[in-house]
Amino acid sequence: MNHEGGRQGARIALAQLNFTVGAIEDNGERVIAAARRAREELDADLVVFPELALTGYPPEDLLLRPDFVGAAGCTLQRVAKAVQGIDVVVGVPRFQDGHLYNCGVVLRDGRVIGSYRKRELPNYSVFDEKRYFRSGNEPLVFSCRHVKFGVTICEDLWQPAAAHLARQAGAQILLNLNASPFHVGKADLRDQVIRERVDENDIPVVYVNLIGGQDELVFDGQSFAMDHRGEVVTRLGAFEESLGAVVFHENDLRAASEPAFAAPMSDVQSVYQAIVTGVRDYVGKNGFNGVVLGLSGGIDSALTLAIAVDALGPERVTAVQMPSRYTAQMSIEDATDQCQRLGVTGHILSIEAPFQAFLDTLAAVFHGLPADTTEENIQARCRGVLLMAISNKTGKLVLTTGNKSEMAVGYATLYGDMAGGFAPIKDVPKTLVYELARYRNRIEEVIPRRVLSRPPSAELAPGQCDQDALPPYEILDPILEMYIERDFSPSEIVAAGFPADTVRRVVGLVNRNEYKRRQAPPGVRISQRAFGRDRRYPITSGFVHENFP
């Protein structure tokens, strides 16, 4: 293909793919296949891939291994030789001048014609790029079909400098390689930020994002192209691999593939799909043959079961009921009903015998001491042992079913209901759990209505309800959001209208239970401040909030 002649303008393909961290050779093959498709099916002159596509994102401390970076370089050369007749812009780490850079490399007919070094290295929230990379300071502009393209990478367009430098260097359009993780409202935020760069420089942008789950992070895709007026002319789908195209000619950008716009998602729908994606990829990329979870008849495990089936199919999901002397008959009925609705294999394993055996064994040590949460926790730990045994025997991953509200205040049992390999709804507050369940039931009623209407209970003591130990979730969740996700002080939360005693109690529970959260399994991040990668508080701390002891 003659890149400087022929038809006018340039046809640009957006390759929104799901790469696996560390699977460098496989990632390279995926780049080769997508580039060939872009050339043959879309007649594209240029194809753009996400940030660090060849290594997957984020590689974390794999980047400290010279052999890892070396393997990425070898794969880059293999991609260059394998793809002919179309320019390829792909993300890869590269050693240059004795330093490691996060690069966007331009390949043409077997050779590297340009390598851009990411300028803005994010070092906040879930990002640690300054730990690994040196910052670049030069723009990269290359020509294809008489169009001058500027290359930028993700955070570069969240600040003004990189776009301005590329424009000054002659760029007519910006290509932006991304690994931008999902949280609620992220798509609108991206549009807003990119529109600012477009307005500042009177330049269109092609924004290509990663999709798929990587440990706690989920990447939603939603790649798009925005013309110089700030109008989005095409947008690819959320949480799905996609290959689309746009045409740039005479400073005008238009869609060149159908559909031009994927159907938009509501916040609740996008959260649900993010969690489904996170479960599917955590299980698949780590080689598990399925999942097993405890099904209590309550809302949290009911939602988790529906998510697991949507992610993996019913044949790869096992649900285990583990009733005790305190389990209501309706819980058994509702859990059995849900298994039947979803076509899931279910088992009922009573914990009465192991629970009594523990009580008998501990009787002499506990003599004269009143029953308390100790006995409740023993029940949860009996269940954890059973689930882990099934996991060991079958090779299925244990999904825990705890939500963010419980994780925040420690309303969970170490080595009990916290025992497992992945926590799908770990970042989902209880009130949103109900919204997600209602959303799923609008598609098909797979969660029995009684599960949604009955008061939540751990069923570890006679007549127990969550509200006996916690404030109502309608009060608890807003307090937790302000304290955990927005860093409000207790005094500011009280000023927002919440009772001081309740705020003091909730804040105390959050602070005291950091040690539990450190031992919790990873789970899907759907907020801007999830436990784990985002919120990193010390376990041992003498800090007391000012004027609020």
C-alpha cells in the first residue's frame, strides 16, 4: 500500500481488544490478527491499539524484569515483520537511553518509523507509573496518507501540554492510546477531558481504550473519535472487543464502519457488566474451570450467583447451601428456587455437625463464658472450610459474597465468609446491591422476589437482622461514601445532616477493621475509591480526627 498517495484522507481503525498481562506472545498474535482484519475488512491505512497492548496493563513489577521488557521488544519486532500494508500504532515498554519508557510505537512494513515516550505519568489512585517509567518530553508526529498524526498516551490528554506540543509540531489529528479503567461515570468524564483538549487545540482525537478484567481493575473500552468541533462521531461498545473505523479528510472526521454508535448503558447496567467482565476474566485468565459459592438465600449471594452465571454459564457454577440451626426455611426455599431458575448445580450441606463439634471441643475453654459473636463466627468458618474443600477437590474458585458496606465496617468473618479467591461485589455498597438485583430481574426474574423484600440477615443467631448491629443501609452507605470515597471528616459528615453518634460509630468501625480488609480477596473496582489498590490506609494508626474523638 502506498501510504502517501492514492485516495485522499486517511482511514483509521480503532482496535479495542482484551489483552492479558504478561501473555506477550499471545498479545502480539492478537495485534497481528486485528491489524490484518483492519486492512482487509475495513480498508484502513492505520490501526491504533491501546496503551501497553503487547504486555497488557498494568504489568506492575513485571516491568522491573529485563527479560519481560526484552520479550516485549522481540514481540514488537515480530509484529512489525508480520503486518504489511497498514501502519500500526501500538503500546509497548521500551528501554531507550538507559531508561524505561511507556511508548507508543509506529510500525510500517517491517520497521519502526517512530516511538513516542509518554509524557504524563499518573501516580495516583490505581496508578504507579513513576515507579517504573521515565517521562518523555518530545512530541511524535508522522505522516500517513498526507495526514500528520500526533501520538499521545492516556494521561497525556488529561493535561494540556502533550496535545499542545503535538499541535505545534504539525499534528492535524491526535491518536491517544489508553488503558483507562472503569468506574461509575468514567465515560462522561473522558468525553469532558478530551473535549477540553480538542477545544484548546482545534484538533480531532481518536481515543482507543482497552477492555477486560485485570485483577481488581476492569477496562470498559468505549473507544471513540471526536472531531475538531468536540462532537463524538463514533463510539465502540462497552465491555466488548470491537474493531471500528473513521475517516479523516480536510480536518473533518466521520464514522467509516457500522454501527457508528454502540447502545449507551445506564450506570447500573455498566456496573453490572463491569462485574460480569471482571469475574469472567479473573476466572478465565487464571485458568480456573469454574466457581463455587455459598448461597444463603440472602440478597448478596443471590446477586453474586446471577453474576457468576452471566459471566461463565451455569455449567461452570456450583452453589452450596450450608444451613445451620438458625437458618430460616424460607432461605433454603429461595436459594433452591434460584438454582433452579438459573440451571445451576446446587448442594445442601448442613453445618450443624461441624458446628457442634467445635462447640464440644471448645467447651472446657469456654466454660462459664457467655455466648457472643464467637459462636457466630464459628458457623461462618465452618462454611469457609467446606467451600475451600470443594474448591481444592474440584479446582473451582471460591467467590465470596460480601459487599462494600460490610467490608467497610467489618461486618464479615475472617477465614469464614471472607475466605475465597475473588470478591465480585466487594466494591458495591448494599443499597446498590439491591439496584443491581432489580436490574438483573428486569432482564429475567432469576432472583426470587422474597429475597429482595425480606430484611437482610446473617442468620447466625436467633431472629438476627443486619439492622440490629448496623445503622440502616440508607443511612450507613451515604456516610461510608463521604468518609471513604470523598475523604470527608466526621465533622463534615455531621454537618451534612447525619447524627453525630452514628457517624462516630461508623467511622470507628471503618478505622478498626483495616486489618480485615487487608486479608480480603481481590474484587472488582467500580468506584473511584475501592479498598485495596485505591485506599491504602495503615493498619496501625494513632490518628484521631480533629475535634471528633
